Amino acid sequence: MALKLPILPGGSESRLSKFGDGNHNQNDRRRETLLTVLRRGLSPRALAHDEMIVVQHIREGRFQRSLSLVTAFSSLLSGLEVTYEHYIGSYSQQIMYTPVILSAGLLVTRILAVFNRWAARVLMPIVSLLNALDGLIGFFLHIRGIHRKPGGWRLPVFNVVMGPPILAPLLFMSSGFLGLIATFLRREDDLMPALPKKEGQARRSLWLDILPQKITRDLSTIEQDIREGRFQRAMGIATAITGFFSGFESVYSHYKNNFKYRIEWTPVVLTPAVIIAGIGTVWSRTIARTLLPITSALALLDGSIGFFYHARGILRRPGGKKHLVYNVLYGPPIFAPLLFAATGFLGLLASLLRREK
């Protein structure tokens, strides 16, 4: 006996089929709309427009949120680097914990600064200054550590290479420097023009109000230049200094490996070029617009490639992924190339800024 399906009243079958077709059509329209938006967003014209907006924000000093986010990432990298370097030293002194704690503080305050003006104007400069002070103290302690090794400074090359990394604390300070720069910048959505530099009218940072006026007069002028995006020379010098620090670190780090691979010479060769371009920015606008971005882009690329090689070197150690933590600790410093790449970022940023008046 054959079963007959009941016929729904009022042509319900046709209405259901039309309802299903309507859903499919609506999904197709949404998919087409999404694809259209993606094509427009990734089109050369749209990318060029976005690039113009970014460059304009940088030249006007309106990139506080963006720089805070970048420096948060930099704090994370430098914090991880110093964490496992001091772990190798068994945290023999309690002060070795301070850069680890400050790195976490920098990371948190800079993420807060992305969303909160008060955190950007008050918390971030305080933690950044503590970071700078801790870097100076760490530099002194590293020098003392080299001096206390057998032979001391009578065996400078051996003890500098095999002792605590002498310039690493100063390189750690670069994250604090960027935090101080971000403090003075304007936010991306701040459409108000920078205040004129007239005595008694220039708006001071909240944290500057606790200092005497005589001390902060020059700082107020510097702050106004930063708010207007006019600090190309200062950023060029900062690029040269961080280039020297990171380049020196790469020299003796690769010296330990006897420069086994030819590519290990690339940061050694690029470092003088970055330093020359950064210092040359002080006197020449042409160098700031040509040589500095070229050398900085090469440093950024070289640091990225170095990160790949260091990661590959860690995986090729005995045990590979099975003993990943051990190999990260005692293998090539995995985040060191990215700190060299950060020098390239500073140089590219400096090339887009305006010059001081």
C-alpha cells in the first residue's frame, strides 16, 4: 500500500520553496557585497589613499594610539628576551627581576593608552621613565659583571663576548624612549590643531605640572614639536644610537658562532650604514628622505630574515620541538633579530616626520 504525503493547504509547499530561495538569494547578495568591499579595500587606489592618511597622521604628530600599540609589542619582545636571558643567569640577584616586571608594566600601560587618554598622558611616561632608569642601572651592573669575570678588563674581548651582554640594558631603554615620544603625541582622532608656541599658552603634559617651570620650559618646547610631528632630527639620532646598540649585540653574538653562515655578516654591514644615515639626518634633509629610509628598510628586512634563521636554528637543535623551552633558552636568541628590525622601524618613522623649526 503506497503512502501519500499530505498536501499542505494554501500552496504551503510553494511558499516554503520560495522562502528557501529567498534565503539563498540573500546570502548570495551578502557574499557579493562582502567581496565587493574587500576588492575596493585592497584595490591600489584604496591602498594608496590609506597610505596617504597614515603619512599625514605621522607628519602631523597624530599617531599616539598606533605608536602605543607598536611599543607594546616592542615591550613584549624585549621583556621575553630579558626574561630568558636572566633565567640563564639563574636570577642570581633580585634586581634581575625588575626589567621583567617593568616590561609587563609597559605592555599593560601601552595597551591602556590605546583606549584611554589619561593612561597615555600620566601612566605611560611614569613607567617609561622607570624603564630608562632601570636600563641605566642594568648597564652599570653588566659592566660590573664583566669586570668580575676571571681576567676582568685585561681580557676585554673574551669577557665581553662570554659575559653579560653589555649593551642589552641600553637597548632595553629604547622601548621607554618610544613610550615617552608617544606620551607627547596627539591621538589619531584629534582634529584640533596644535597649540601655538607662546609662553604661558602652550599646553603642558599633566606629569610636567609637578616640575618647576624653569626645568620644564625647554621640555614644553620639545613637547610642542613632537605634537606637531616636528622631531625628525631627534628620531634620526635615536635610530643611529639603537642601530649601534643592536649592531654591537649582533657582532659578538655571531662571533660566538664563528660567523658560520655568511648571512650573519649582514647586520654587521648594515649597522654602519644605518648609523651614518641616522646622524646625517641632523644636517641633511636629502639624507633623511633617501638614504635613511633605504637603510632602515634593509635593516627591517634583515631583522625579519634573521628571526626566521634563529627560529630554524632552535628547531634544528637536538630535541627540536620536543625540548622547545630548553632550545629557546640555550639556542640562538630568537627575538634579538626583531630588536634589530625595530631600528629599521625607527628609521622609517624618522624619514616620514617633519623637521624641527
